[in-house]
Amino acid sequence: MQNEPRSASPLLQSALNQVLEATDIGVWEYDHVNDRLFWSPWLYALLGYDIGQAPSSLAAWLGLIHRDDLPGVQARIAAALTPENSLYEIEYRLRAADGQWRWFHARGRVMRRDTDGRPLLTAGVQLDISERKHMELLLQTQHEFSAILAQEPTREKLLKAILENALSLPELDSGGLYWREPDNSYRLVTQKGLSPAFFARVEHLAADSPQAAIIREGRLRCSCTPEQEHCTDPALIHELVLVEEGIRSLVVLPVHVRGQPVACLNLASKQVGMVGPLTVTALQALARQFTQALECVFVQEEAFRQQQNLAELFTTINDYLFVLDLEGRILYYNPAVAKGLGYGNTLFGQPVSTVHPPEVHGEIGQIVAEMLAGTRATCPLPLLKADGERIPVDTRVVRGRWNGQPALIGVSRDISIEKAAQIALENEAEWRRALIENSLDGIAIFDEDHRIIEVNRRFAEMLGYAPEEMIGLYSWDIDANMTEADIRAGFAAPLAVNATFETRHRRKDGSLYDAEVSACGARIGGRNIFITITRDISEKKQAEAILRRSEEQYRAVIETSADGFWVVDSQGRLLEVNEAYAHLSGYSRDELRSLSIMALDANENPEEIRAHIDKVRREGSDLFETWHRAKSGRVWRAEVNVSYWPSAGDRFFAFIRDTDRRQRSETLLKIRMRLSQIALTGALDDLMKAALDEAEYLTGSTIAFFHFVEPNQKHLTLQAWSTRTLDNCGGQAHGKGQRYPIYQTDVWIDCVQQRRAAIHNDHASLPDLYGLTIDYVEVWRELILPVLTDKQVVALVGVGNKPEDYTVDDVEALQQLTALTMDFIECKRTQDRMHYLAYHDALTCLPNRVLLRDRLQQAMIQARRNQRCLAICYLDLDDFKPINDTYGHDQGDQILIEVAQRLTACVRAGDTVARLGGDEFVVLLGDLATFEEAERAIDRVLTTLQAPFALADGAARLSASIGVTLYPEDGADADTLLRHADHAMYLAKQAGGHCYLIPNNTDK
């Protein structure tokens, strides 16, 4: 059909069409007989067509529909043309005059048919839903990128994924990602949609270029032509290279990781439409996700480099090193195994039993199971060389990860020499027993009551008794110098005895002789005993010389160790320490020799320490982690490997290693994973409370809080507390949301003004305690940390009531935790804002059509359940358009905001006020017993809108037309109820306005 001017149909000329167009709803008609299509002027204007350019036939209209939507539209139209289905409804895209695609929600109905049922006239409406569809696309883009991140992509895949994900937005059609080079220049590592000539000109950015300076600054740049309010750099888009490429909009997103610039995402559009503020916000959220993902990639790459370093280290280890999977198969072994055991490269994938003799294969399964359960850390089985030789080894096993998978890592040390030495020691023990019986020294064992329970032959001979005659005698029966009272007082605790002294013994015949006695306590078979050796002076001096040489060798080994070393007696007193532990603790060696374990161990109380000493004495050794307290008060994590040597005078030998910093890094990584999960599924308050719980754990505190600081740097808003803090306050944060004047207190003001952490280890002595406003919490120590963004304090994070003073280690731990927490908080805030905008009107903050429909459906369910009524009131302001035309849209928007406030104020808290667009509102009155309740509420609405609205140059008066439908009197579904109320409002408008009307009822 020709594109000639067409006269409007009666429907398009009707008042209903004018009302619909006033509410941004377009009207159309299609004449099936003449194949003529009519559009209302609103549709022409929205799509930018003149009347002569607009589609005038069905084929022309279908030609403007997006090809992906066309099959669905054709199917719906075909179904609607049948006599059974005269109504159709669909969402699709139409091409505007400028080539852009706009989304519409279209509804149509066959209005007339001929006698054979063939359609003659179809009419309908179209609602522009482009903004909502755009919002859905932004959210979908973020979700798709989150799904990519969940797959833990490599750096290369991640760089391509962020660009492709960003360019999936319809406003963007080209872009690239720059990556920092070692010389601080930047190179375009991935791009899409750029011409070869343009790529050649922008591929590399020198370190001193203006573009590199923009990346280092780290601030988002947006530039469009024509300029928009959200554009930060209007001149940027006019650079010659961009103009020649045809770029109309540009978004520059620098990416900083750990405070350092590493990349920059440049996104461009050559389309006529500008990049909107919502798209910029979504791109910022994508950039933050990308930044967090890069941090994870850097951590993984660092872990890989460390693993490579470990592999190189393993090649230099002379001990045999194996890595097993959880089923006991060999994943890796070092050259010492390949060459030393003679297996070459044949062991990969083989069961670990391959390297053990057949006679011990039955024990391997149980040993591996115990290792997996964490009840065993060593393997006693010998290794089998390829030539069949057995090698005794000392194997230490730990659980770890290999190539990202759980694994067992074992190091086997050849102890052939030690084994031979052990056999020699066993032989020596046999010899020692023989020597005891044949010793020229007298040996006696006493019980705790100082009665003899065993003697050797020489001791009996020295005293003139037969050995059996001495059993049961008391020590004071044979000692001529000490009375019973002296002995009981001087030797009260067997395990504390370790002394050599001279005395006089009384023989059976009463004669006396001088004796040198060495006495010590021991616990054998669960029984405390005294062991004495009686000898002459010459033998004593010889023993002292031997001991002196042995001690010199021992000291040479200990002093070269990088780990701390203790010698401890049975009471926990430090007898000797090396210089390494003195350095770790901050004490001098002389100071340490005056202390006990109780003064240094910050994890166990004295009772627990004594129990631990008894455990080591029973089991012979232990490997455990604990906390040690330095002289400065700093508490650090220590790994202790202790052995008990009863033969060395009931002493304990301990090596101590500082693992605090290593474990802190591991702990922070685990915390990041936990907080990431909460950020994905939980609320902002849940995220912040979990982070504060972790802050308490990291610093050993019992209270923690997080408060936001306002931009004026003078007030803060109380926000979040840890679980333990809330429990101490009765489970509620009584001050949450309150504004707090920082300037009234000296406790926090220095922290904000100086922008550095503040430690108050003597909180009670502060001149002003107006700090932590939490009921029922007494603060005696406190650490406050300012959180900075763009050199401004945006929040204060604090912990308190640590049992000991806070140190710089606590500040560092809290800073690291806060940095990662703020990343999650900003991401969560953006997500919450996007979710809010999807369900609320941006101007009035009222529920939008989507949220209204949900609440209406819920209210209908409640009404049916409770046998109550609902009133759906469709409200349109009378004569609002002249106000916009006269005073401008800014004044009109202010009136709409005040209308929303008045409507909300005059209904009940459980009722809903929603804005559908333009000057259309819906008031949902629920839980009504009678219609009279609804009438009273509607009268309040009409009355409250009659009051004048203040304008810049005077005042305006408004009224409203209200259409009302009642449920369940009208038993339709939610969408139909809204249509009925809309129709009733139209009738009220036709009746002159400033009234309400109920179908089949008298208008008011």
C-alpha cells in the first residue's frame, strides 16, 4: 500500500486514545480488508517516523520487527485471528527511524468480523518497555559473568570473558582491554569490533601517555556525543582518533588490584543512542567483579609459582619424597626416588605398595586410612628398592593439595645409620642392664614413701646385706646424716628430684662410710620412683667429663637451628633456650631461663600445661600448634615439636617454629571464600556481621563493630556489630541507623582526622569515653581502623576487649580483612540498588507495576483465606499536563513526588500505593470488612489531593479521577482487576473528573 496520509479512525480520534497517549500508551488499528495499518501519533513520535514514513500495511509493520521476535509475533497474530482466540498479547522489538530497537508490550483484539467469522478490524495498544528490558539485560549480563567466574577461568579466558560480557550490552558494539607491561606501558591484549587502522593506532599506550595516566588515576571516565549529565569527560569523545573511527560514546574503566593499576577496559558505541547511567553503573559492577576475579587469578598464579618452586626444591632434597592421591596412588616423586631407589620413571600412577616390601602390604591400607583421618602423621614401613633391597626409613606425612586436588605428601628419610645406632642402643641397654648387675656402683630404687623396692648386688654388698634383705628398708635406715623429716621434706616430689649430694651410709653392722649419691625422680609404669646411684668420687668426675663433651656437641647443633629451642624440666621451667627463640620472643636468654612455659604459652592455662606435660611424658613426643606471648605483649602462633627424654634427667626438648603470618594468609583466604558465599546469597547485614565475627577471631577480641562515616567527616551512622557483641546487648543493636556526632568525642575523632588506626589499650583512662555506643558493653581495650576511599574516611571498623594489648599485628590483620570486606560490601550495595530499581519507580520510590502485581496477588490470596474484601483504586490526576507545559517537567516531577507522599500518608501501613507511569497511580486497599471502609479511604485520597501544591512561582491545585473495582465481588485475576479499575477510571474521567466510579455502581 502507498505511504499516503491517512485519516485517523474513530478509535484513534476517541478520548480513550488521548487518555492512553497521555499515559505513554500507543494505539493502533489494522483494516484487514484494505490491508491498512493506522498508528496513533504517540507511536510515530516515539519511533521517530513521519506519517508518510510509518508502516501502512501488515507486511511493512512485520518488516520493522526484530527477526528473533518475528516468528512469535506471527504465531500470536495467527492464533488471535481465529474465532476462538480473538485476543493476543506479546513482547517484541520494533526498529525506530534512527535504526535503534525499542521493546514494546503489545495487546490486540479482533474488533469486528464478517458473517463467516473472518476478521475485518483489529485494534490494540502498545506500551514502551525498553527501559525495563534494558534493566533485565544488565542484570542478566552480571549473572552470566558471575557464572563464568564460578568456573575459575584462567587469566586469558577471564580477559576475553569480561570484554565479551560487556559487549553483550546492546548500547556497546566495540572495545578492548589493555594490560600493563613490565615497563608500565599498556598493550591491547584483546579487542572486538575495532577497525585494523584504529587498532594499529591505539594498540600500545606509552607509560608517559595521557591515556596511561588515566589508567593510573583509577577513575571511571564516560564521554558521549551529545553530552549527557553522567558524562565525566565531555571532551574525551572529540579526540580525532575516536571521531575518525565513528565512535559516539566511550566508557573507560581502569582496573586496580591491590592498589596497583593492572588493566583498563575501554568500551565504545558507534550507535546514535547514548550509553545510559544504568549501563555505566552495571559496567562498574562488572569491573568490580573482574577486579575480584583478577585477585583470585593472581593468588592462583602465585600458588602455581610456589608449586614450581617447590618442585625445584624437591629435586634438591636427598630424602625420598612422594605425593599420593587419596587412594594411595603415586602422583609425583623426586629424583632421589627415581635414582636412589632405582625406579626411574616407572612409578607414576602406581599404588604406593609398589615401593614397600610384600610382607607389609597388608598394613598399607590401614595406615593410609589413618593418615586421611588425621590420626597418623608418620609411616613406619620400610622402602623397597628396585633391586629388592630393604631400606629402613622415617616417613613423615601431611595432608595437602597437589595440582589443586587433595593429596598426601610424604618425606622418607633413610635411617639406616640411625637404625644401626638404635640397634646399638638396644644392645647398649642390654649391656647397661648387665653393667647394673655387675656395676661397681650401688644402685637402688625407692618408692614415693622412700622404701627400697629394688637394689643391685653391688649396693647390697656395700651395706653388708643380702639383696633381698634390703627390700622394704627406708632410706633413713641407711642414711646416717639425714633424719626421716629431712628426707621427707627434701624429697617430697619424686619428679622434681634431680640432685647429687654427699652423705654417710650406715652398714648392717652399724659402721659408716662416705658415699656420693646421685638421685632423680622418674615415672615408670604409672608409678613415681626415686633412683639413686652410689659411687666413689673418681667415677663421678669421669661421668662429668663425658657429660661435658656430650653437652658441647648438643649445643653446637642447637645454636645453628633457625627454629627456637627449649630444654624444659618436668615442672615446665625453662632450663635452656637458644638464640633463635630469644629473637622470636624478645626476651634475653637469661630472662627466659627464669621463666616457665606458663609465662610464655598464651593458649593453655597452668592446669592444661601440666596435663600436656604428662601427656608428652606418656607418649614420648608431640607435634602441636599453640600461641606464644612475646615480651612486647604480641601473641604469635607457634608450631611445637617436643620430645621427652627420661634418660636426660626427666627433661623435655622442644623445637618452636613461628607460623603466625603463614596461617594468617591462609585464614584470610578461607575468610574470603566464606564472605564471598554470604555476599552471593545473604543480606548486607549478614555479610557485615560475618566479617566482624572473623575480625574478632583474627584479633582475639570479644567485641567488633562497623559504622559508616558520612561525607562531611563529622557524623557516622551506626551500622553493624558482631554476633558476640549483639549477644552481650540482648541480641539487638539498639543504636542501628542512628547518626552519631564524631566531633563530640576524643576516642574516634583522631582516627578520622589523622586517617590512621588508633589503639586504646588503656581505654578507661581516656578523658572522654563517648565512643562505642552499645548498651551493656564495657570497653577496656579498643582498636579503631578508618576505611578510606578516594582519601576520604567512609567507615570505621573497630574491635575491642582483647585479653592483652593490641599491637601492629592486629592493625595489619584488621586492615587486610577490612579491605576484602569493603569489596564485598560495595558489590552488595550495587546489587541491592539494582534489585530495588527493578521493583520501584525511580522518581517517587513507590512500588512499580511489577511489585504492585505481586502484592495484589498476595492480597487476593489473603482475602480469600480470611473472607475479606479488596479495593483496587486506579487514580489519574486531572489536568496535570498543563502544569508540565507551564512550569516545566522539574516542577511536575516535584508534584508527582508530593502526590506519592500524600497518598502514602493517608492510607494504612498495610495498604499499597504504586505508580504505573506518568500521572497514574494505584492504591490497593486490603483487609476490608465492608465497602464503606474503602469509601472513607477514597474520600481521604480525594481530600488530600485538593490541598494546594507549592510551586516556584505560586501554587497549583489538582484533582483526581479514580476507578475502583472490588474483590471478590469482581472475581477476575490480578491483571483483569487492574484493567477493570483502569476502565472505571476512564469513565470517571469522562464524567468530569474529581470523583471515583465503581462499575455497576453509582459514581461518587
